[in-house]
Amino acid sequence: MSYPASTVRRVELTPAQRRVVDDLLARDQPRPSFDPSLVGALRERLETTLRPLVATLDEPLWVSKSALAQVHSCEANYLAERAWSGWTVSMAEGEVAHRAIQLSVALEGDTTPLELVDHAMGDLAADQAGSLGGFLSTLGPAGRGELRAQATNAVSTFLECWPTLPASWWPRTELPVRAELCGGRVILSGKIDLCLGRAVGNEARCLFVDLKTGGHYPAHLDDLRFYALIQILRIGVPPFRVASYYLDSASFAAEDITEETLEIAVRRTEDGARQMAELQAKQREPTVTPCPRCRYCRIRAHCDGAREWDRLRQGDSP
Ligand code: SF4
């Protein structure tokens, strides 16, 4: 991807926006190329591992970044999340903010963050076939106001921290990606918050970004490596770089994608898919692992693991 100076410097950038353009997008720096045989080797490796695991499942195994993070943290949490189909205000905030940011990229003119959020909430509420639309219609004035305010904060921060994204950068938001393995018996799926650039031949020239409103966790890079794996399985070339962008602190954690990082993603996906397949086939009981997820786990009221985590945090474990 090249970044013509005329498009980038068209308006004066804030220091935060300049860091995005110069450091994160890495303008004018060479991009890596990937051996075209790599995708075939990765696919064969994954399918050889996964095929026997899913052979007896009644339905395809869906593997997402959230499911992988859950099952690697606490298997009981993974099953609880799998059984949950509701919404909370904080979950809805993420969806509304991402939809509003999507509109900010697509709409011409100076639409304010609050207007973008109202457009997004209107669109989502109108979709009564979707479960989020139903949730939004049940919100009272206070819940709606809280959601609107929080989503507006996130959108305002994004517009403050990121430069205007010209069409020549191929900006894509909320980009759905998936890769089917084992004849559709395993589906790796995800949604990229922000994708810039595109591969050219075997040259990796696109950047994947996850926009975060909370703090930094090392596992965020695992999420992005998983997306890089899906991308190479889709089109044969991964992104050149993946990054978590932390809106609250206007900072980012980035990693360049290499064969080694893809190898880490393959191993983590294989391990997680194995755990998911065993649990879905009811081959064994889930393990219960006290961990930071206990703080907001849906079954914490009924789980001894939550009490154990509280004790560990307070430093009075036996
Ligand atoms: S409360 Fe903690 S230990 Fe229990 S299921 Fe949830 S995440 Fe796992």
C-alpha cells in the first residue's frame, strides 16, 4: 500500500493521527512477500488435525476469536457463553460504536459523532430480525442515553486519533472473514474492525486493526493472529501487520505477520478446536479455571471458581 503525501497531509494531523500514519501504517516501508505454497501447507496441516475431531459432531464447528479466547481461559466459561444469546448495554455499545465508525468511513461530509451514533442506533433498531434490534427496542430512556453517550465517546475518540481514510487506502470496516476447512465441517470466522490496503500478488500490503475501548491484554494479539490465519486461508496472503488500537489511551500494540506468527496461530487454533470439539461431543466435563474472566462471567454466582479467583486476587489463597 502506498500513501501519497497529498492525501495524507491534506489536513493538518494531530500528533496522535501522525503516529497512526507514520508508525502504524508504516508508510513507504517495504512489505513482505509470502511463498504461495504456504497457504496449502497450512490448510493441509489444519485439516489433518481437525478432520478426526469433528467427524462425529452433529453440526459444523464454528471457531471464532471469542470462542478461542474463552476455551483457552476456562472451558466452563466457553460453554456458558455458547449457551448465552442475550445482550447487555456494554455489548451493545461495541456494536453501535463499530457501526457508527463504519458510517464515518463511508459517509461524505462532516457528520458529527452523535449523528453517526444516532444513525447507527436507528439502523440496528430497525433490524428487528436481529437480536440486537430487539434488545434496543426494550431499552428505557436511561439505558438508551447511557448507550448513546458511551458509543459517542468511542466514535469521537476514533475520529480524533485517526486521520481521514481516503478511498485509495481501501478502508473496510466490520469486514466479515471466514475460512472453511474439512469440507465445511470447521468454519473459522471473524469480523475485522478496520482493514486498510490490499495484497498485490504475493506481497502482503494490508493492515488489520481491532479497535479497543478497554485496557491492553497480551491475548489481543492472539485474536489478531487468528484473523491473519483466516486471511491467508481465504486469499493466500496474510496482512503485513495486525494491531490493537486502544482508543482510551490513543496507543497501539502491533505485530508484523511472519510464518512464525502464523505457526503460533495454527497451534492455538488446533488446540482450541480440539477442546471445543470434545466439549460439544460431551466426551468429558469442562475444566473450571479461575481467571480474570470470573469478574464478569455469566455463571459466577453459581461457580466456586469465581470465589477462588476472588481469593487469589486478594492474596489469601492457601
Ligand atoms: S466463574 Fe470463573 S471459573 Fe467459573 S466458569 Fe466463569 S470464568 Fe470459569
